[in-house]
Amino acid sequence: MRFSPLLLAALALGLACANDASSGEAPIQEGACALEAAAPRPAFLARLGCQDDFNALASEPLDSSIPGARSVKVVLDQFDNDTLYFQDSTAYAIHYAFVSTNLSGAGKPLVGSLADFNQTEYSAPDRRFLLGSVTYYEGPDVWALEIAPYDTASAALMTKLYGAVRQAGFFGPSLFFHPTSQAVAAEAKKLAASVPVKTTDALFAAIDYQPLNLASSIGRLRFVNAADLEKTYLSYRDIVVLDRVPNDISVVLGLITEEFQTPLSHVNVLSQNRKTPNMGLRNAMANTQLRALDGKWVRLTVGAFTWNITEVTGAEADAYWETHKPAPVQFPAADLTVTGLRDIGQVVTEGSGSLRDAIKRAIPAFGGKAAHYAVLANTPGLPVRQAFVVPAAYYVQFMEENGFYERLDRLMADPAFQEDPAVRDARLKEFRDAMEQAPVNAGFQALLKAKMAADYPGLPLRFRTSTNSEDLEGFPCAGCYESHTGDPSDWEDVLDAIRETWASIWLFRTFEERAYSSIDHTSVVMALLVHHNFPDEEANGVALTANPFDPSGLQPGLYVNVQAGGDAEVVHPPPGITSDQFIYAFHQPGLPLTYLSHSNLVKEGETVLTPAQVFELGKALDAIHERFSPAYGPRAGNTGWYAMDVEFKFDAEPGQVPTLTVKQARPHPGRGQ
């Protein structure tokens, strides 16, 4: 067997440095730059002699799940005496684009199609190319060699590429290998000590800044403890610094939390809906730059790599608000002609026009959540619970028969209610209390009793909000309303659940959210999506049907945030509770998983979902992505980033194996610009 000089050098490096503790830790000493300062950017460099060389070729990684990173792709051509290329990663966003343009023909073997290239060069043991990236993580100050999460390279090939890159880069003595998936990490355990490994957990632990929603706004900076939010009234025009991630927050123009967030936390989804900046910053409450601006008008900008905050004048702040305050949102007019209880399969009528039009036709009577759930229920193979819908007409009937609209008119005309948030909060609570005690129409009760006895005998039912003001483009309002469960063995418990769910339209934070968007409050109506409730699920989670850290679409994947069953909600967990977060490359060979964090409610080394459950979830998410594409995705003409935001759980009756149930899906607004 014939070994290349570079492989022999790498093996020698492993023997000579197996006990070299300085490997991956030595200080960096820049050498002579390979690229002259004024020279045009080349297609590649054979070596990187200094930081300027790296900067010239670097781009943001396709997957920015670990923030504050810049990356240069590398190609080692084993056919051509192990020649190494640091490619211009801005001009050539993927390896194939560089290789097919620069290393095909003219005496070199031809490079085939993209499909053939991907099949061979990421998985074949005798592949021509070794492919990877050198990434600099600014927060932890780490240089790392990475290969694709689905790359099946052996430890020997990883060592070979690492040795070549280490020798050709000024950062070589400090270079780590960073495994990008579970499969890569398993193989990396075979690496010699001369190839120091830096895990994703270690990188995250050293990061101070987490960009969540990329945006800029001007507001008054305020410091608030999350525990005090319920007794603190915030203005639409505040930018708030918090010690931890809150369960909820009223409308603000920007958010900074000391505690890092998950991309699908309620407060981040709200920030994305409002297009306002949102970021995590360790020790934010004590940050001297922020503290010096407490109570002042500021401009906050959250970028992919850095954040910036500067003081502005009151006049600038007023001008910004006049220019950027939300345009008034108008909802579909309620359809009160639809009465009776409708089985979920009969809520959305497809076949006439587009899927998007069919959903829009259903919303005035059944609300956004039920309309989207109906599409799920009519998708073959998706595990969706049997359900029915109470149309919005019964909410309006309840409000009219009890004189609540007249009472609202009097509230809206009260100057103290309009001007004082404390008064508004107190009066809205009084209004909700009155709703929760009011009588429910006897005819409606009889209809509901008959339906439950016929189709759901003895089962506790979940009454879920489905309004014409949620799960919609323009005003998704994630978490605005509250659902409740009723036990039919106590009929009053069922009525309590219905009334409390209807009353959640008038929660203070929800009222403020509508006011921020100049919405006519009385135009909001609520249908109820009703199904059997399982209170003790084994796992609950949220997911996106696309990779939120990859706006280019070149590094596709499914994002999943899942927690073990119990009291810890996945979207706003109690302080100190972490969940499993991972990117699932469902369409790549080997279906690799990249874990971004792990649940501390399961044993160390275990995961919330089994591999079989992850695959079951992946199939469902892929089906949902394709199903809604004619409404919101590429098949609807959307050429930008597209994903469905999905809630799910794994549950079972006692003694049975937990299986997947999809709870809802709605279009996701994206990560900002």
C-alpha cells in the first residue's frame, strides 16, 4: 500500500505529539500574508499566512447555529498529491461550486454532477477530495476544523485533513477539531491526542452573545427582573434588559436577556412577529455599556456577529416611532352564519383555488389554528388526534347574551382605562372574571353534550383557542391566548374550561399586543378546537421544518426543541432547566443529528427521544413542510426562507409505547435580516 507524504506526516504528527498538551492551545503568531493588501481576491489560496488572508476568503457559515463565526472552506485533492485549497467561500458558497469550476478537466479528472459529487465525496472511503471548513468562533476565541455533519470520513481521513490544514494555516498550533454531529463525534473519539477536539457544548459555554432576531430599533432602555414583570408596566417604546428569559412579555421594541434563549421560545417568536431586535448577552444586567444608558433613548442593533447600542435624542426616537410604528392590522370579518359543531375533516374545503385560499376561507368561522389543524388532519399518514370545532358564532352569542360588548364599549370610552396601564390591567381582569361566571347558552350546551357523549364518551377534552387573530401572516400572536381542559364527569368543569378559554381574548398582554398593531379589539372572535387531552405526555416539543440557522438553504435541516414529559414547558422552561435542541439533516445520507444543547431532566448521556422517535418525527415534519408549500412555500411562489412552526408530543395510554402526535402547525415568520 502506498501512502501520500501528507498522510505519513500526519501519522508522524500523531506519534510525535500524542502527549503534546499544547496542541490546540498554543498562542497564534501570524506570518507573512499570502495575499497582498491591494490584490484582488483570488479563487483560492494554498496557505493562510495571516488574519487578513482568512478574512479575505471567509464568509458566514451556512449553518450559524453557533453565533459569531466566520468560515473558510477547504479542499484537499488526494488525486493531485494532496494539494490543499482554501477556497473563496463568498464566491463559492459550497465545495462543489469551487471544485467543479477549478479542479475539473485540464489534466485533472472531470467532476460529475452535484448529486454524484455529494454521494461520493462525503461518503466513499476512496473519495478524491477531503472537504471541510476552518471556522473562527469569536466568542470563545477558537479556531476549528469542521467537516459536514453527514460526512462519513474515517478518523484517519480526519487526521489527514487536520494535519494538512494545521501546517498551512497561521492558526495551526491552536487548531481544534469540532465534531458537527453525533456520527462525526463518535468517529472523532478514535482521533489521536494530537488532534484536540472541541465540542459544541464547550463552544456554547464560552459564547457571551447570542443573536436571536436580527433587527434594529430605537426605544428607551430599561432594566427589569423577570420576576417583577407581572407588576411592571412596560411601554410599547421600551427596550428591555432582563436577568432571565420570561415566560411572556408585553409589547416592547427590543429585548436583551442574560439567559440564552431557544429560537422557538415565546419571546423570540414574538420578536420575530414584531420584527424587533432580540439577543442573549451573558451578564447583561451588569454590563457597563448598557448600565450607562439606563433610562435613555437608544438605538439597538442585533447583527449576526455583533451587537451595537448608541444613545439617540428624544427627537430622533419620536421620529423613528412615527416612521416605524406598525401599520393597522385588519382581520377577516367573522363568519357567524356557520353554526353546529364541525368535525375537523370538514373545516377546510380544498379543490377550489389554492390551499392558501382554502385556509383563508375557513378562518372567519373556525380561526387560524383550527384551519391549519384541519389541513394536517387531511394529510395522509400524519398522526393527528381526532377533533371537532366549535365555530366562532358561539363566542359571539355568549358575548351578546351577557352584555359584554356593551361593557367593553364603556371600558374603551374610559380615559383612565386608555391612559393608565395599571387601571387597564385591573379592569381587564374584572372583565375576565365576569366572563368566567356568566351563563352559557342552554342550546349550545345541549349540542356540546350530545357531541361529547357520541364521539368522546367520558374523555377529558382540551378546548384550544382558534381565533381570527392568531397563526396568521401579519399577526401570528404566538402564545397570545390560553387553552383549558374540561372533565365531562363534572359538567361545570367543562363550562369553566370554555369560559376561561374565551376570556383569554382579554388578557392584558394580548390586549396590548392588539393595541400595538391598532387592531379593533371587538373584531376578534374565537372558535374552539376540541380534542381528547393526554395530560402526562412522555415528551413535548416544538420544531421548524427548515434550518433557522441557514437562510441560504444550502445546509438544510429540521430544527427540534424537545423536553421530557412533566411540568417543564419546552418554549418557556423554569430557570435552570435545559432541553434537547438539535438540527436533524433529514435529507442527508445517514440522517445526522447535531445537538446544540441537552436536557438536564434525563440521565447524562441519554436523549429525550430515541433514534426511532426522531425518525418518526422527521418523516412527519418533512410531510408537513411539503403539505403547506402550496400555501406558504416555494409552490406558492415564495423564493425566500420558508418553514412551518410545529408543536408535537410523544404520548401513550398506560402500558403502550409512546408515539408521535402533531398538535399544530403555522407559518413561521423567519429570523430577521
